[in-house]
Amino acid sequence: MAYSSLLGKRVEAHYRASDLHLSAVGTLVSDSGSSIVLEERFSQNGREKTLRVEIPYDYVIRVVETAEDSAAPPPQRALSK
């Protein structure tokens, strides 16, 4: 199955690694015909970081388009003493 129609879009990919079912969220940046690549950009300690995940077609369970902010963690509330 080709995922080229989702290139440049934010997706959630579910895949298997051995006996584990995993998921990754990011922008689909590549579809080679044998694997897909998701990319996520974020800031950590004031530095820009990029995380790329390559998933072979044989391990993909499903790929679905998702909302832009679906991977954003919920806002943290300050704890009062």
C-alpha cells in the first residue's frame, strides 16, 4: 500500500516491532515504496531537535491522518503547597 497521498501531513502510524505494537506521530516526509519516514521537530533545553522514524511497509499496521496538535502533551498545572 502506498502512503504518498499523506506526504506532508501529520499522521499517526501504528506498527509492530517483534511482539510489540507501537505508535509514532509526526509529519510523513517520505514514502519510498518499501518504507515510510515520519519526522517530528521539537525544542529541548532551548535547542531545536528532529526525530525521524523509518518504518518498513511489512511492519505497518495502519497510518491515519491526525490533528496538528495531537502529540502535544497536556498543559502542566503548577502545584501549590
